[in-house]
Amino acid sequence: MAKMVSRAQGRRADASRAARRWGMRWRAAQAAVEYLLTTLILVTLFAGLYGFLQNQLRGLFILAGTKILKTYY
């Protein structure tokens, strides 16, 4: 026996389907934005650390070079 669906129930079902579809899009968009922000933050962090360590290493090489030169000359 087929179930009779009123017009209001049909509209509610259509609205519910649209809300689920929109919710899935919103979740996918939110995940994409989170991934992009995380990537941006990590790239910035690693670039900053690279610059900092490069600067520290340059200073250590200059310090070690001057000590070596003072020892032998």
C-alpha cells in the first residue's frame, strides 16, 4: 500500500534534502579553508625557522673562523 504524502510533507522533505546538501558543501568548504590555513601557517613557520637557523649558523661560522685565524696567525 503506497503511503500518501501531503504537499507540506513533500516540501519539508525537499527542504531537508537541500539543507543536507548545503551542509555537506559547507563542511567541505570549511575543511578546505582549514587545510589552506594550516598549510600557510606551516610554510610561514618553516620559512621563519630556516631564516633564523641560517642567520645563527652564519654567526657561528664567523665566530669559529675568527678563533681559528687568531689561533694560527
